[in-house]
Amino acid sequence: MKFAIELPNSFVDFQAHTQIEHDMRLAYALWLFKGAKVTISKAAELAGLNIYDFIKACKENQVAVIDISKDELLQELKDFALK
């Protein structure tokens, strides 16, 4: 499916169209992943990246890859140590 949006020339004159498309796909993939609408692998696919590069993009854009609190992690570690 193709999706088109109208952008003013002043926003796109300084970048190649392929770079704009890449940036928009990445931004949308990050938004979907952050909102738990897609898995990390689907988000990476949408962004045109491998999983490792998508994780790096998540870090650069302050999108949590692992959604666990400090207390939950400490409890998991305690439970693991007891086994």
C-alpha cells in the first residue's frame, strides 16, 4: 500500500526523497513499537532495518526495548537465584 502526504518544499528541499522516506518509515516503526502495536521484528521490517540496527535506533530515540521496571527485574533475578 502506498501512502502519500503533502509536505512544504521548505521541509524537503534539503534532503533526498529516499532519505525522507527512510526517516518517515523509521519514525512510524518506532511509534508503532513504542505503542506496543507491533513486535520488534515487525517494526524493524517496516523500518527496513535488521533487528540489531532497529534496537540501536530505539536506543538513539529513547524507545525502551525491554519494558520491565527495576523492581520487576530485581524480583526476576531473586527468583532466578532461588532455582
